Amino acid sequence: MNGIALLIPIALGLGLIGLAAFFWSLRSGQFDDLDGAALRILIDDEGDAPMEDQK
């Protein structure tokens, strides 16, 4: 019984910390552009070609 009395507040505290971290990430803009980073890899930059290909 003493173990449960200790583990329940610890679990609730960790849950509240996780919830606070999630809301912080929402306010700081972590989820604003979900597709931008995924599509950025597909963009071809002309200036990034290796030196041998620029002859």
C-alpha cells in the first residue's frame, strides 16, 4: 500500500510535466509547418552541385 501511495503522485506529476511540455511546444511554434521540412528535401538547389559536374 505504501508503494502505491508513492507511485500514483509520481505518475501524475510526470503526466503533468509531459502535458506542460506539449503545451509549451504548441505555443513556441513547433507544429506550425509540418509539411515544410518533409518537402524541403525534394527541392533541387542549383548551387549545390559537386565541382566535377560544373564543368
